Amino acid sequence: MSAPEDLSTPEEASAPAQSRGRRLDIPQGDPLDGAGQPGGARAAREARAHLHIAYGPARLCADPAPYPLPEGPVPREELARLRRLHRAAPGHAAMRDHLRRTHLVALCGEPGTGRVWTGLALLAELAELTGGGVSRLGYAGPDGASGVAKGVEKIERGHGYLLELPAGQAESTAESTCESMAEPLLDRLRAHFAEHEAFCVVLVAGGPVADRLLRGRRHAMAYRPPAAADVLDRHLTELLADRPAGLLETARATARRPELTEALGLDEPRPGEAARLAGHLAAHAEGRLSDERLLEHCRSFAPHQAREWFLEAGHPGTLPAALPALRAAALRIALAVFDGSAHSVTAEAAELLAWELAVTLDPQYAPGRPLFSARPGACLATARAVHGEGVEDLGDASVPVRAVWFEGRRLAPAVLHESWDAHHNLRGPMARWLRGLCDDPRPQVWVRAAVAAGVLCARDYLYGLVELALPLARTDSPVRRMAAATALAEASRAPDVRPAVNGLLHAWARGDDEGERETAALAHGYGLAAGSVAASLEELGRLARADNGRTTSHSVVRLLAGAEPETVLVALTHWLRDTRRARRDLALLATLRAVTTRTSHLWGLGEVPELEPYAAWPLATALLAAHPEYGPRLAELLRAALTWARSAGAAEDALVGWIRRAAGDERQLAVLCDFLPRLAQDGDEPLDAGAATRIREVLEAL
């Protein structure tokens, strides 16, 4: 088979002969020199899974829970209702026995988990035995009566009292006074109530203070909520008690529907949420709420939780007393970006963000870090998160890690959106934080940060462009430029934002700044910004002349590993016949990359499930295995590379390496054995003799 005619444009014809006849080499790595390859595919996939959730409309003003009750005596009718609805939490009997024996118990757990109802139920049980009543006490701060409670000096014999320590007050007490302050306060309260033969349940929010109390094991007990299903069923039974019998079964069946579980997006609703959900299900069963309205209410649960979290942190005071609230907010935002990642990565990102938040609140104060803080589980509980065993992909291997994640797939986007949309002054520190993370060479960090930056850019493009995308693109760091490209491509998923992103990349591609041109080429490798894969390929073809195909060929092969490989193969075949050398070279370089680059290193921002089983294979092998029908086009491209004078040597080396890598894997070798005869023969024209000889030598050596 004769070599294709070496056509040139007028500009190329006038170039020096050595330039026009330069030898094409096998592309080595990507524009990041490997950063973003090992582990990048997993990081991008998990970022998409956690931040790309079809929301649909939501009733954001969710109905509030019926409790907490106001301060003062709890009416008997409320106690009677509580007895009907309350479901005992695990360890209820042990809590009651401890309270009867010591006159005080501190329940350590998160707000919304049913601590109030459990505390009132415990006190009501003992009050029945003593003939007393039940009251709620107000918090007066560390300088109030007996140190913590208003009205504690008027304790009545045999009565039960519920006191809730605000999370912020408890934390600031521990931070600004001393770590052991909480236990003496409880000691004084216990002695006071024991003297009056009364009982007190103190509610302590989870966190460092609760963790220290639990380690002391004197007055504190860990609180675990009752099962949400039990709470939901009890409330449904109460709400529909006087309705036709079939309505209760209808509501129970609706609660089990997959679309309702998906709309909630919570692993398990907390008791307060279960009670609220029961009200919506009862209204739906009675015909007062349509299916769509019910799902709207369900979609509001995760945003409602995020809004409550940030309202709690909305009045932090001044540093250092504000640090606990800032650290809690930083942890929740870090989890939104790194949901499912290694605990060490998430914890470090949270500390970096906490520092940004602290210096924004008080620029003259440089906060440190607590060296010996609470157990990870205690801090994670404040973010409605858990930790467990996980793995991180390192390319050729995976390593075990202790991973952390939200207890609900809708919490991550809800937290990210709430922090960005509702709290303008959070944007500055969040933008600085994300830009810093995008300079981390680990794909487990920068890929997730870049995807999150793109999500935020889509929500406010004008702000995100100036504070996130442009600072990342206009830098000497190749990782940051790749992060900028990823963020812009991610932002262009939003139809309203896509034209703006495409216009920006169009201007960069035709500008004089090399970094901006490279960023544009990298962004088009995702096939999103231009509106279609074909349009992105056209832009990459125009950009090829400026970078000699190094970056553009990487982006073309990334598109080849995407959702429309046939579109890319058609474009490559067309470029081979183009009179412009830059486009012919781009086709040849992309072909060589397809043979030499591992599929998982060419991750994109979309799902390609058909290539997942072959992620460790070279892309060309993976495509042949998943799409045997692409064999003729791949053979034509590789045959051209083997017979073209300037690419023959590189193509022979690539082919030899391709076959040798397949030799150790029978599945890969079987794919190549089916393909090589097609490559070696083009109608009546045999393969170039030199290339055929080298291929024969390799096969004989296997």
C-alpha cells in the first residue's frame, strides 16, 4: 500500500524542509504530565454522583415540627399526646433507671433526633410515680442561676425538668473557659435536683463537649434515635385514626414508593422529619395533596436541614468563641465537596476552609488548630455524617481508606447550594478555598474541587467567572488550568450558561495568550461547552495548529473515550484527508494516543458504562471490545499512521507496545487477534513490509 500523498497548505509549503518533514513521536502522557490520570476517573465519577441530582421543584418552606414546646410547665394534654406517639429510643430503660438513681441524666445527641420527646417521656414516667409535673427550663448562660438554668431555684419536689444546652453556648463554654467546665456544671445541677428530690434531663448537642462528657461516663449517655419507620407509622396511625381504614394502608404503601425515597434523599429520616413526613402522607391519602406536591415537600427535607445548619452558625459572635460554629460549617461544606472521600482529605479541606472563614470574620486573628480534638465520629455527627471503610483509586491499584459521607445523597448538593446562594459573604472564602484545592496535584482533591467550582459557576456565572474560572486559567500551574477547563465544562451543563462559556472559549482560542488557548482546548475535551461533540471537535481542529497537537490530541482522545466515539472516529478519518497538515497530524497523534493511553486516564464528565469493564486497557482495545463494529475505522486510522512517512516509526513502536501489553491478558489478546488481520490487509494492498515484519516478530515472541 503506497503512502498517502503529503499534501501541504501554502504556509506549510514555504516552511523549512526539516520542519515540514518532522517526525511525529508517540505522545507521552497528558498536558498535566500525569496529574489527574491515576484516580481521576473515580474522583470525577463520585463528584458527579454526589452533586448531580435531579432536584425538581421543592416546597422549600417546609412545615415546622410541632416541638420544641415553650418554657414552663408542659400541659397534661401534651403529655398525653406524647404517650400516644412516643416510640422508645434504644436504651430507654437504662436512661430511666439512671435518672431515677442519680436525679440527672445528660442525653448527648443531635437536634431533630427526638431527644426532646425522649427527655419528656422519661420525666413523665417518673412524675407519674411521684405525683409531680413536667416543665421545660430556659437557658441563662454560665452566669445564670446555678450556672445554667433559668428558674432552677424554684424546683418543686417530685417534678421533672427538661433543659437543653444550646450547641453554640456549650461549645463556646468549652473553648473559652476550660475543657472540664461542662462536668462541674452538671455536678452542680445534679446535687441541686437531688436535694429537692426532683429530676432533670439535660440535652447536649453532639460535638467535642458531648464527646468529653461521654468519656467521663458520670452523667452523660449517648442518645440514639428510635427507628424512623416506627415513628412514621405511629404518627400515621394517630393522624388517620378516625378516617376510613383503607387510608392508613394507602399512606403506608405510599411511604414505600421508590420515587418518594428518592425525593427525600436521606438514608433515614430523623424522628422530627418522620413526624413531618407523616403529615404529608396523611394529607396525600386524604386527597388534600397531589403526588407532585407530595414529592415537592419530600425534596425540601435536605434543603431544610442545610438551612437550619447555616442559621445555627449565622450568629457566631467574635473569635475565638466563634471557632466551633465556623469549624462545624466548614466541615459540612467540605463534606459537600468530598462526600465519600478519605477522612484525611475531608478533614484537611475542612480545616483549610475554617481558617478562611475565621480570617474573613476577623482578619486580625490568626486561628490555630486543636491538636487533640474529639473522636472523628463525634465531629461527624454534627454534620449528619458517618465514617466507614472505603477505597481510593491510584490507577494501577486501590488502597483502603477510612471514608466519610453524608447520611443522605441529597445533603451534599443542598449544603453546597445553600452556602453559595443564601450567604453572600461565604462566597469569598469558599472561592479562595476551592482555588487552593485546585492546585493540589492529587486528582482525588483537585478533580472534586473543580467539579464543585463548576457547579457554583453555573449558579452565578458572573461571580464564578471572576472569582473561580479566570484566576485558575490565568496561572502557570497546569493543574489549575486543567481545573479551570473542568469547571467551565461543568458549568456549561446549564443550558442558560453554555453560550457564555462557549463564547469565552471561542475568544481564548483565537487570542494570543497561550495559557488561555490551552485551557480552551482542554475544556473542549469534555464535549459540553460547544453544545455537541461535533462542535467541540471543530474547535479542536482549529486549535491544533497553535499547539502542534499536544493538548488538542489529548482532548480528542478524551472525546473518543466519551459517549460518542463514532462521531470522533468519523472526524479523525475526515482529518486524514484534509489538506491542512495540522489536522492530519492531529488525527495521527490522536490515533497513537488511543493505542498507548489507558482508558481510565481519559475520564470525562459523563458516564460511559460500556467502557467500564475495560478501564485498565488501552483505549483502542477497550473500544474494539465494547464496539467491534468500530474495527474498520480504527484499522484505517492505524494503517494510515503505519504507512505515513512521518508517523510510521512512532506507529510501529506504539503497535508493538500495544501487542506486548495485551500478551499478559488473554481477553485483550483475543481482541487484538481479531483485529490484526483487518489491520494487515486493506483490500489487495498488504501492510508496509517493515511494519509487518515488526508485528510478526512480536507475535512470534509471545
